[in-house]
Amino acid sequence: YGGMGLDFSYNIAVAEELGNIRCAGIPMAIGVQAGMATPALTRFGSHELKKQFLIPTIAGDFVACLGISEAGAGSDVASIKATAVRKGDEYVINGGKMWITSGSQADWMCLLANTSEGPPHRNKSLICLPMNLPGIHVAKKIDKLGMRSSDTAQIFFEDVRVPCKNLIGEEGQGFTYQMLQFQEERLWGVATALTPLETIIQETIDYTRQRKVFGQPVLHNQTVHFRLAELATEVELLRSLLHRAVALYVEGNDVTKFASMAKLKAGRLTREVTDSCLQFWGGMGFTSEVLVSRFYRDLRLMSIGGGTDETMLSIICKYMEILPRK
């Protein structure tokens, strides 16, 4: 279908390199296209669907978006309310989606919707939804704290009709397909954060080495150089966990626990590194003129998007068999 047929470790290599872009919104947009909106279609979609949607997406002719989150259902995917009711050979879609990256410009959406009244983990399906159909309303492009170059949209569906053949895989399997995709999404997110964290630490070293306070470089204060050494160590530990998880995943193992651990650690560490380093920049760090303030805003999403820190902790607890049963 136009791809190179490489294993997932190459996605991670690309993600780490994209971290050299001095803006987190661009790697996120590429990540949605390459590792969030398309994996379920690639794994479970029909040949006809792949010809219609996957080939032009891989070629870069189509922009894809992923329609999971809603105003009342973010990390709690099972609580989504959007419906796709089968009528004849079509689904009729109603509801809305929120925080949709690339939503204002997407040619198609990988939509998760309820296709039956059954249990919440078995009543959902993924559907390839062309975004030019009647009844699709892009309500607004959302103004955000960070990732300000990223197109993030709120979208509503009103009696949108799409052919049943646009169903990805089997009806009722959408939640399961989405959980599989989340592991790749979370590992991608971790990989995109590593290079920015290294960059911030290095730029802070350079700045504090030349910036003098009370007659000596800021860097010469033990609290500063010790802290930077601690942060650099944490980044390397995160890299090792990521690479271990990816190696196991490529071998065909379930890495949900390790991917959740890496995502949790990345969320916490991006906040820790950007906050500590911004402090060492002093008043300059509070301006929009330096990279550390941009990443302070952009990388804050790491603890929220793709599953919150708290959701990651619940998943880890589940795998450790210490999560209380309902």
C-alpha cells in the first residue's frame, strides 16, 4: 500500500529524530498520521478500505485524524456517546468529538462510535469516515496553552451517513482495536519527548554557564549543576525503558505495562525537566523568546494526551494485580 514494510522500531527512530524540531506540534501531527489514525486500518481493514484511505494517507495526499475523545470521555474511552446506527447498508452517525488533532483539515477520520446497545467494551466499532460528508460540522479550532501550531478541533455529527463497508474489521471490536493502537501511540509520544528534553538541558547548561549572578556563573552553584546531572540521568533511564519496551513489542510481546510505565514517566519527567530548567533561566525563562518556555507549555500535554498519568497508574496497577476490583 505504499509503505516501506519496516518494523515498529523504525517508527521510534523517526519519532526520536522528529524531537529535533523546536516545536512539539509538528511531531504530534505526524504521529497522528503515522501511528494513531492508521494502525487499525492497516491491521484489520479490508483491501478496498486500504485502497481508498490508506494508500493516499501513506502518500501524504490525505490528512487523517483520530476520533476517540469526547467532551465527556477522554481517557475513559468506554464512556464515549457517539453512535453509528445501522440502517440498510449505511451507518447513521450522531454525536461529537473533542480535542481532535488535525480535525479542521482532515480528509478522513478513524472514528470510534457505539454501534450497539451492548456492554461498553464490546459495543464499539471503528469506521473510516470521509470528512466532507453532509452533517459533519467542525465547530471550532481550539485555542490551547501549548502545541499552538497544532490544529485541534471540536467536531459534531448530525445524521451523517457512511457506507457499512467503511467498517474497520469486525463490528463490536473497536474498543479492542483501539487499545492495541494506544500502545504504539504511547511509545511514540515517549520517543518524541526524549530529544527535546536533552535539548532543554543542554541549552540550560549553555545559558547558565554564561549568565553571571553575584559574580559567578549560575552553573557554578552546586544546586544547579547537581540538578542538571540528575535530570540528564532520568532522561537516559527513560530512553532505556522505551528501547526495552520497543524491542519486546517488535518480538510480538504484550508491552502494555512497560508502555504505560514509560508514558507515565515521560509525563512526569517532561514537567520536571521543563520546570527545573525554566527556573534556572530566571526572568528570561518566563518570556516567549526562549525554547524552554515553549516546551514548558507544549510538553505539559504528555501527562494528559493519550491517557492521563492517573490512567497509566491504573493500568500498571492492573498488571501488578493490585488494583481493587469494582
